[in-house]
Amino acid sequence: MMTYTQTHWNLADLFPGKDSPELEAAFDQVEEQAMAFEGVRGKLKPELDAGQFLEIVRASEATSRIISKLYAFAGLSFAADTQDQAAQSLLARMDQFAAEIQNRTLFFSLWWKELDEQNAGRLMNEAGDYRYYLEQLRLFKPHTLSEAEEKIINLKNVTGVSALITLYDSITNRYVFNLEVDGQVKELTQGELQAYRTSPDPDLRARSYQEQFRVFSKDGPILGQLYQTLVRDWHNENLSLRKFSSAISARNLANDIPDEAVNTLLEVTRKNATTFHRYFKLKAKQLGVEKLRRYDIYAPVAEAQKKYEFGAAAQMVFDAFAAFDPKFAELAQRVFDQNHLDSEIRKGKDSGAFCASVLPETTPYVLLNYQARPLDVAVMAHELGHAIHSMLAEGHSAFTFQATLPLAETASTFGEMMLTDKLLAEESDEAVRKEILFKQVDDAFATILRQVYFAIFEKQAHKLVQKNASVDEISAAYYENLKEQFGDSLELSDEFKWEWVSVPHIYHTPFYVYAYAFGQLLVLSLYQQFKAEGESFKPKYLKILSAGGSEAPAKILSEAGIDIRSAKFWQGGFDVLDKLVSALEKLESTAKQ
Ligand SMILES: [Zn+2]
């Protein structure tokens, strides 16, 4: 078996280069196809036959495939080197180009949404794998405006909402944070500053948060004003013009999740906040303090800092996947073997981690910044999980292979859990084991409780803005939200009232955050089923993954026996966490004896 080393990826499977004739030819091809597509307008009639209709859908898919490839190449080139000006301009060119093509071909989806039920049903029955894509478009029928209005919204968004979001990013990405470390004041980016939240030094953890909110609160009134404006725009467009019944409903429909399922998720999470409160009290004992401070949530509980060499880590992830199903390991390995993985650390490279699915038949591209910490191995398993999900759904069209948001984190989170199980099974060092277990609950807090409380805050903030609330009033509401979230389980200092202006998601994509909680709780339940059912669970799980985005999430899950409207289902995820916290409490009390 070969040993892998850290390298950069090869984008030649997309295009040979940024100034290759192939790239220009792709732009020309989209242009030609869009022009041909414009000729379709006259043919759109309710009695259109299924064969002709399918041809039109296929033509639209063909164009969108080229656009996906171009976007991927531009985006991945930029991620590989964010200082590369050629990549920057290619990306900007793509944005403009895609918006123009979208406006020219908009008439088709508008016609499709307007079509009567009977004819739409007739055409969908013949549409094979495109069916769900077409069905999903029609869900927006009651919320769609005229072609002229839709075009104006598209154009005005470029200089309106999108410009405001860019402005928010430009302002906050320029922030410089000062932190004294080992007697020296360092100038840090936000990412570097936040790394100190996991420092073993309690004072450093506190100062890392204090410095962040000092800087953000200085611009608090302006950042808050940007938020108020974005929220007003959301209300004007989605409630006044598009007639959604509430601010969060617009997001729920895009996710194709019923409002009642989302409400149940938020309510059940609220009820289970006490599990995390118990955990914070336990963590205080573990750290040897009377009461935990909000600053200490991500504090390490053990000194162990094990390192994992890259090749060994890759092997560990493959082994963990293979223990579930050899096919999972093979698919993960394909990402390495086809050179679709960028794992080395380079200046100018995107500092995060992601998996980019381009087309159903293309092995996804994965970006990592591998630094040999246990966290890096977990991230590797996570991103490869995404890649496997996409490869299992390769049988679907370009419109239906990608999982919708609420299901998008299924294979990634599940992959991390497979790895954790393997680590726990093989690790004999108690300190390392403890670190792994506590980290699981830390992560669950960050993806479930924290995100759900953001969503609860967003619901409230949207209402407050309608009542002309000031920025300070919104901050006060945020502080109350935190007080409910943590109860008396920890000490919450005043500066946290400014945290909300530092959360990009609530600016970029309102109500996006609950999808994290959805995904994590779903996987906790699924993993529990896997433990209980063993082999017989696998076909069910494979079916969920290979469905990709070809069905509504509720339907994909109901076939696996899951009802996302039921409080009992969501409670099942919390029961897993409750057991984990109880086990940790027991560990703590026996250690004391
Ligand atoms: Zn992910």
C-alpha cells in the first residue's frame, strides 16, 4: 500500500490553465447555448410534449454543467492562492457572466412555475431524475414575481444586499487584534486570535474573547446598522413582495423542510439545554474551578497533544471507513489517487477546509491545511465524508446529485464519528481518551445548542427590526438569549452582548445556522441506529447518501424510518448526548475516589 504525502491538487481535470484556449472555448460554448436556449421561449406551451420538454431541461442542464465547471475552476484556483490576481479576476468575471446568463434564461423557470398542475404533473412523470428538481422549482410558485420584477431584484441585489454583505466582510476582515502572548504584544487576524480560545492558559482564553469584542463593539453601531438594513431587505422582499408567512419560512422552503419540523427542532433543543448545563458544570470540575466562565467552553481538559503524521492519518481514516464498508475507503482513496486533494500549507492558500463537488461524475476536490493535530485528522475524515457522499450520488443529474443543505452534513459528521470510534478503540492513554470524549461534547455544543440559539435570536431580531429597535436594544436581546442558553451553568460577562455583530452567517445567509444542528442531531440518531442494528443498517444508510439531492429531505429520511416532524426523533439525538455526559460524570466521580 502506498504512503501519501502532503501535496497540492491538480486542477487539469477541469481546465489546463487560466489562460488556456479550452477555458475560453467553454465561455463561448455557454454563450452559444444560451443564445440557442433563448429560441425556446416561443415553444413553451402548456400542451408541450414530454420529449420536447425533456430536451429543453437537458439543454439547460448542459449549460449549467459548463458553468459549474468554470465556477469550480475559478473558485478552486482562488482558494489555492488567494493572492493570485488572475484567479481573482477570473472569479469576478464568472460572477458577472453567470448573473447575465441567469437573467437571459430566467424565462424558462418562470414559465415552468406558472404552468397548470395537470400539465406540470404530466411532464414531471416523464422527467425521470429531473423530477425533484422540477418539483422544487414549483414550490416557489406562490412566492415568484413577474419576469421583469425578478430581473430587477437580481440586478438590484448586485448593488444592494450583495454589496452590503461585501462591505460587512471588507470592514471586518481588515480588523487587527492585539494580544499579549508571553510578554509580547502580537498583531493578529481574527482566525489567529480565536485559536487562543483553546489555549490551556485561562487568562489568554479570556483576553482572546475580550479583544475580539473590544474591536467589534467599537464598530458595533455601524455593524448593527448594516444588519438592520439587511433584515429590512429580507422582510421587504420575502414577506411584503413574495408573501412568505414568516422570516424563517423563506429559508425553510429553500431547504425544503416543513416549518413545523424546524420549529420542533428549535423547541426540543431549547428543552435539552440542561444537558449542556450539566456538561459545563462537569467541565468546571475537570478544570479545577468553582464555576466555568463563558471563556472556558473550549478549554482543553488534558495536556495530551498527540501528533499524527500525514500518511499515517490518511491510513487511519481509510481504516476507519473500511471498518464500516470497504467501498467508503476506496472512494476516499480516489480523492488522493486522482490528485484532487490539496493538503499542504502554503502562504496565500485558503486557510480553511472544504470539499467541492463539481459534477456527478467528477471526483470532488478537497482542501485541507494539515497540521498533524488530532483536530486535523478529524477534519480530514469530515471532508472526505463529504466527497464520499457526492461520489455515491454520481448516478444523478447535475441538478439532483448534491444533497440539500439539511442533509449535506450527514456523511461528513458520520465519517468523523467512525474515526472517533476507531481512535477510542485503539487508544490506551487515558488523557488522550478523555480529550477525545470531551471534544465530542464541545463540538456538539458548538454545532447544536449554539447554532439553534443563533436561529432563535435571528427570529427575534427580525421582529425587533420591524418594531424599529435600536442597535443597543438588539444587543440587549442577544444578551438575554445567551442568559437563557447558559442558565446558571457558567459566568457570562457583559461584552458578549456584542457577539452577534461578529457572526457572519446571520449577515450572509439568514437562518442558515439551524442546518448545522439538524445535521448533527440526525447523525447522532443514525449512528445510534447503526450501533444497534449493525449490518442491517448499512443499506438504509447507503440509500440516504446515494439519493443525493434527488428527493425532499423529509422523504429520503422517512424511507429510512425517520420522521423529522416528530419531537421524539430529535429527542433521540439528545439522548445520545445525555448518555455521553452521564458517562463523563461517572468517570469524574470514580476518578475522585
Ligand atoms: Zn462539512
